[in-house]
Amino acid sequence: MYLPREEGQGLVEYALILVLVAVVVIAILLLLGPQIGNVFSRITNGLGST
């Protein structure tokens, strides 16, 4: 009897999930990137002034 192979389907599903997570992370970084950069700049300036 012929049983269909499903390994490829599982890989495609994992790849889609990975792409979705990557898109969400990129969107968050684009929205919060400048604010996070300002926080690190303030920290480095505070450490440099001591």
C-alpha cells in the first residue's frame, strides 16, 4: 500500500511559522527601535560621564 510522505508538509509548516515570527519581530523592532536606541544612548552617556 502507498502511504503519503508528510515530512515535507511539516517542514513547510515550520517554515511558515518561522517567517511569521520573523515578520512580527521586524515590525516590533521598526516601531520600538528608536526608543530602544535612546535608552542605550542615555545609559552609555551616563556611564561615560562618571
